[in-house]
Amino acid sequence: MKKWIVLLLIACLVAALGACAVPEEPQQDEVTQTTAQAPAYGLESERTHDVALVQVAAGGSHSMALHADGTLWVWGDNSHGQLGDGRITVYRDHYFVVEDHSQHTPQRLMENIVQIAAGSYASFAVNADGELFAWGGNSRGQLGDGTREDRPTPVKIMNDVVFVDAGWHTAVAITSDGRLWTWGIDITQLGWDEYSLEPVHVMDDVRAVGLGSWHMIMLTNAGRVYGIGSTRYFGRHFTDPNQMTAEPQFIMDNVRDIAVNRQATFALTIEDRLYGWGPGRHAGVDSAAFWIYTPTLVLDDVQTVFPGSMALRNDNSLWIWGEVSASFTGPWGGSMAGTIVEYGVPQRLMDNVLTAHGNMSRHRLAVTRNLELYAWGDNQFGQLGTGRANVFEVIVPEDDYGFWHELIEDYNEATPVRIGRVG
């Protein structure tokens, strides 16, 4: 009898404890586990994605995207090996294509990457170990490998890198100790043949940098902006438009982000106010003004500014201004076959945006917050990633005097087109 009483008491105690216990809620991961298709290809990733890792970079005529799983994808022009796959598009007489190795859809190139940059004909990537790799065009030493030879596959340049950016024929890197390095064309000289084949130390305590055609803008950890190169781009009235300086010149303070679009320069203050200066049609201030001499308000309520005259406001809407799309008559430029779209003041373009990039080219890339990749603008070499490229016919006169390209099929995109997913 006592045995049954003891068992009954134990059962009641267990039931009471169970009634008092709170069911454990399923734990939410800090990031979402995803199985997603990479841009335009069937590759799937089951790794946890890190939204902060996603990046895009628009080069002169090629594109790069950093997938959330750390894989690097490239597409577009490959005339100098800028896709890094070991191939180079071969031309005869500079205009007949013998072997076309351009890529019209994104292809996977590297993994374990954390930061990317695209120059005019060069590409750069930093891996998780801080190793900087470069490949593509190297006519002015813009790869930084000590030579002027094009590299169709990635070559290691330096260690301990946390940031890399690229311009027309210049590149920069910031190491973990805040030191800024540059190589390629010397932007302090108005000379095509003034260049450095290896990284050269510029200044310390730098956290961000922007490259223009003939100037460089640096942002220090204290929020102070400096410039080197042509003083006409320093946000002040100038008496000599050709004056150059290799010594960093103070421009403004209380800044938390910067960007450069060839000649126009932008600074985002700690109050979320975006200022611009430079050519009026690119500065986003007044399309009627030929030149904006001093920092002038472009937009307020801004969280980030991107190369390519684009800004992300705090409501995650993407705004754009200046020259945003065009079509060329041939692989090396020339007269315009299409209409250049220009906005003198910022226009709202997309919502729910995470990041974007436009740099020096006439095509743009953007990623939405649900990790959808979009592209628009010129598609001369398939740099939009839509699977198609503009088709040209080479016209050679009977007297063989000169040549030109006639646009046969136009696959430019005036508005953003979905390319795929990057996470």
C-alpha cells in the first residue's frame, strides 16, 4: 500500500513540474538559412548567407558580383582577361573579332571572397585572409604586380588588405592598420606615362577612398575628407584648373561616407546629408550649372552613397542622377547610337535596395534586400548579364579608309532588369 502511495506522489510531482514549465521557443538564427540560385546559373548554396557580404562592382565593360556565400561571379567584356578565367578575347586589326571570350551571363570564378572592385579593364578581390588578388588589363601597372603585362588569371598582390577600389588605370588598397596604398597611373600628374608598378604608401588613418579620373578622395577615421590630384575636384574655387598636388589637401569634416563618379565627388555627413561638387550634370545639384565649385546639398536622409551617382536613402529607396545609360557604335567608343539618359537632380529609381554600384561605366548594378540582382544601361559586351549582347556589323569602305560599327541589335536596358539572385 505504501508503495502505491509513493508512486502516486511521484507522478503528481512530475505532472506539477510539467505544468509549470514554459515550452521552449524555436531559436531564430541571426541570419536566414537559404538555398538559392546564383546569378543566371544553376548553382545552389546551402550555406548561411551574410547580407553584409553581398557586393556588386561595375567596371568599364564588365561586371562582378559577390554572392552571400563568398563566391565571386564575373561577366561581360574579356578583351584584357578581366574575367580571370584564363582566356582573352582576340581581335584582328583591332576591330574584327577572331575569338570572342566575353561572357553574357555570370560565371563563378573564386570563393572565400569578402571584397571586390572593378576598374576599366581590371578586376580585384580580397579573400577572408586579407590577400588581395588582381587580374585583367595592366598597361599602366594598374594590377600592382610589378609588370605591365595583362593577367588573364588572378595574381596575388599584397596581404593584410581590408579595402580595395579601382579607377580607369589606378587602384588603391587600405590595409588593416589604416594605411592607404596606390598604384597604376599617378593621379598627381597629368601624364599618361606617369605610373607606379607596385603599391606606394600615400597616407595613414584612412577608412575609405574614392577614385576619380584625375583625383583621389580620402576619408579618415576622424571623419575628415582630403584630396590629392587635380585641385579642380576639391570642392573649392580654383584659379588654375590644371594645378596638381601630391600632398593631401583638407576638404571638409564630419563625414562618414564618400564616393566619386569620375569627376563628381560626394560626401555624406554624420547628419545623413549628402553633398556634391564637380560638373553640374553629374553632381546632382543643378543640371544647368556647368560646375559646382563648393560642396552643395544633393539629398538628405541618406544612409549610403555609391559610385555611379547613386544614393540609398534611409527608407531603402535608390536615387540616381547624371548620365545613366547610353549605347556606343563600337567596342572603343565613338559616336552614340542611342540616347544618353541624364537627370540633373536625383530621381527615385528603385525601392527595397541593399547595395548598388556604377563607377566609371554606363551600366549600373543593384541588389535588393531580398538579394535579387538587377542591371541596366549599356550592354555592348553582355555586361548586364542578360544572356545577350549588342550586335554590331563592321563597315569598311571600299577604299579601306577607316571603319565604323553599325548597331544591328540593341540589347541595352533603360530600366533595371532582374538578372538572378546573389544569396
